[in-house]
Amino acid sequence: MARTAVVLFNLGGPDGPDAVRPFLFNLFNDPAIIGAPGPIRWALARFISARRAPVARAIYDRIGGRSPLLELTRAQAAALEEALGGDHRVFVAMRYWHPLTEETVAEVAAWRPDRVVLLPLYPQYSSTTSGSSIEAWRKAAAKAGLTAPTEAICCWPTEPGFIGTVARLTAEALAASPPGARVLFSAHGLPKKVIAGGDPYRWQVERTAEAVVAALGVPGLDWLVCYQSRVGPLEWIGPATDDEIRRAGADKVGLVVVPIAFVSEHSETLVELDIEYAELAHQAGVPSWRRVPAVATAPDFVAGLAGLVRDGPHGRICPAACGRCPIAGGP
């Protein structure tokens, strides 16, 4: 039987305080993040990572000094491997910290698969996330001589298992909240110039939220999409999550916050949402606050990922109306 290697892509995160600065350097040295020429980008990445490292260390100190993302992604890999069966093996490749793309390419090559499926753990496509990871894989695989036929699942913003799991978790949070609570679908933001350049991320985030609302089936539900994690001087897409929290306080409505673009817990959920934004909600007078957990290894979600792998590129869930995924045909 054909051996299929499945590669789960994620951002990665520092595994201790000493890893924070090199992790940030790798992030800002990515041409998908800073599009300057190589030498200039390297210098900017070195400067920014040195400047931001103390702030980032303080963030990670609040969750044990390290990111939990690798451990959680490996749990998802194990669950997916079990769902797929013995002719599949699931690998993890992180973009900015270990196991880095080159390390995972070597591991996959040593396993000698007949087929490789690249599966970003970003439901919505962006050139800064899925696009960057897939491009890095292509370059590393070519350099290593990995020639097995390779397919990429570009995006899956309305995959039924994902949508159903988010809807179930959101319904549970709504049931535990006072009547009339507002749902904030919070996604990581992007600079406006990225979206203006044709990136479909925002469009796909909105489609995900609409699909969850449809699955909830709550008449008159008060909901909106907003964006968190702004950094730097550029103008970012909005509305901003913190602004919407303040508005909810002024409106005296409770909040149910859904991390709509994250499938695992990490600093943006455990610190930014659970600590910083929860404190902001209290200060703003928001009468109730509930944060929906990430989908993690929920069975329906894992089953949905397994279906994407089995169906290959012809079964991907990229909405046809998007028309802007540059990798829709696979590598």
C-alpha cells in the first residue's frame, strides 16, 4: 500500500527564554513578513528581535516561560495519524522554531514516502502563514532531493468538521452566558497592505465566521469578526478586538470570544485573550466574558483533517469564489 507522509505546518514558538530572540529573528527575517531585500531584512530582523525580545519573554513568562504550541501540534499529529491508519505517518514542521522545515524534510525523506500531503494548520490562507510555510517546504525539499509527489491543501475555512466543532464549543459558551451575549470571532490581524495586495485571508475569515453562525442557528445572534495582535506602525485591518471589547462595555453586553483562526492554544489565546483582554473587559464594564477554547484534538475536527488528506487537492475546501489562492494547484 502507498505510504503517505502528512506534514502539519504551524508557526512554532520558543521552547524556553533563550529561544525567544532567535525565534523572533526567524519570524522577522521571513520575506513573507518583511519584504525588504535580504541584507536589509536581516538587519531589520536583528534589530526588531532584539527590541521585542524582553516584551515577548514577559508574555511567555505568564504561561511557564515557553510556548505550548509544539506539544499541542504533536498531539494533533498523533490523533490525525490514528484517524488515517497505518499507511500514513504525520510529521510536524514549524516555520520559525524547531522542528524547522529543513529538519522535517530530512525526517520525511528518511521515511521514503510514496506521497506527501502538506497540511497547514491555518484554516484560512495567507501568504504570511500557509504560503510562507509551503514555499519554505518547496525550497528545502528540492535542496534535499525529496522527489515524492507532493500535494498542498491550501486552506479549509469552511471544512465541516472544523465548523461543526467551533459551533459546538461556541454554543456551549453561549449557553453558559447571560441572554443577549455578543459573539466576537477574533482572528490574528494583518497589515492592510497585505490584504490590498490580494491576500484572501480576511475574506476567508469572514466566510468561516458566517459558516459557524449558520451552524449555530441562533435567531438574531449578535456577532462580528474582529482582529487582534497588532504590532508595528503599519495600519492593520479591523475592527480591532480591543476596541470591540470597549464597545461591548459601553453597550453593557456580555461577550463570547471565539479564536476563529487558531486551532491550538498559544500566546495569542492564553495570554492576549485569557489575561490581557479579559482584564480589559473587566475594566470596560463588560458584564460577562467567556472565551471559547481552540478545537485542539476534537474528534470531528480531526476527522475533517483526515478527509482533506484522503481527498487530496480535488477535495480541498478552498471556496471557489475566492479565486485568489496562489497555490490552489498544489506544488
